[in-house]
Amino acid sequence: MKVPEHVDILATLKSGAVAHLRFSAITGLSPAPQAWIFGSEGTLRIEADAKRLSGGRRGDKELREIPIPAEKRVGWRVEEEFVNAIRGREKVTHTNFEDGVRYMEFTDAVTKSAQSGQAVDVAEL
């Protein structure tokens, strides 16, 4: 099995919003993992590594940090949580079974799309 080192994904969400996702292990000097959400009235930026959220509304000159309470700053620990749940050390709180299935359906759709060069509807899987 070959795993790509760079993937760009364009998706239309159920709500009609358009998503552009980029996952890369080879992009030189790229910024730390982050997610941007652009809306008609504002923008949010989530910096995964720094566990920082910034936002701005239409008319603002720049994004401003939005404080996240310490107890809400969890970071990425899906694999750790999964292993600990198997070992009986904790309960799964962030990714339930149904979410895991949906994630795998999405991953499968991305793979099928890359292989065929065609859009793949996740609902069809």
C-alpha cells in the first residue's frame, strides 16, 4: 500500500460550504498545522500545535486571539485515547465509533477520487 506524502482535497460539504484541505509531509517551510474557516461575516483560525484560536469579524483589520480555557486545550491524542480505552485506562471522549466510521468513509472517498480522477460522494460509500 502506498501512502501519498501530499494530498489536496476539495470538498463540498452537506451544508453547501466548500472545504479545501491540504495534508503534506513534504511541503518545505510550511506553517504548523492549522485550520481556517471563512464565513460571510468573519474568519476563524485554529492553530493545532499552539492550541490557539484567532478570529475576526467583517471590517476588522486583523485576527485577534480568542482565549481557550486550559481545560478545553486538549490537542491531538486520538491514538493515545484509543489505546488507553483498550487497556481500560480511560473512556473514549473525542472520537466515538460512528465518527471513526465516517472518518474512514471520507478517507476511502479521497483514495477512490485520487485513483479515478473523479469526485466521489461520501454518501455513496
